[in-house]
Amino acid sequence: AIARLQRSFHWQRKLSHSIVTNTLAQALYALFAAGDNRNLKSLRRGCFEYFRLGGECTNGPVNLLSILRPNPWLLVYHYVRVCLFSIYLDTVELPLWKRFQAPWIAARL
């Protein structure tokens, strides 16, 4: 009976806490240890700028990493926001006539 409860506790913890924490930690490590890949550099810059926005843009990832709110959907939410924000930052830097070409250029990559 104790082994069954222990196994149940282990899988409940593993499915909620460790998956979110390990996924986020691995993604951040891959992002910040990236070499000369220009796409990862762009994503890294977007991540730093996203954190600089403050508020929920900082609290959400910190809560995920510290296991205060280990929700996988919250991880996906912030991941998508960082990706879209990175795309926005790259697009804003382009001259106006190239902004309309950006989606087509990105699709070819």
C-alpha cells in the first residue's frame, strides 16, 4: 500500500513540477549558451527585452522556474509570447518597405 502511494506521489510530482522546471531550465540554457546562430541570438535578445517589460513578463517565468506555479500551459503561454515579441523586435528594426517582405523571408528559412 505504501509503495503504491509513493509511486502515485512520485508521478504526480513528476508530471507537474519537474517537467515544467526541467523544460524551462533546458530551454534557457540552450538559449543563453547559443553560439553564432542568428535566430537564437534574436530569440535571446527578445527574451531579455521581454524580461525588461516587468510585471507578468518577469513574474510568470520566475514563478515557473521557482516551482511556485508549475503549470505547463503557463510555460507554453510565455514561450509563445517571447517568440512573438522577438519577431516583433526584429520586424520593427527593418525599414518600412522590408517589413512586408519579412514573413516571406522568415518562411524560407
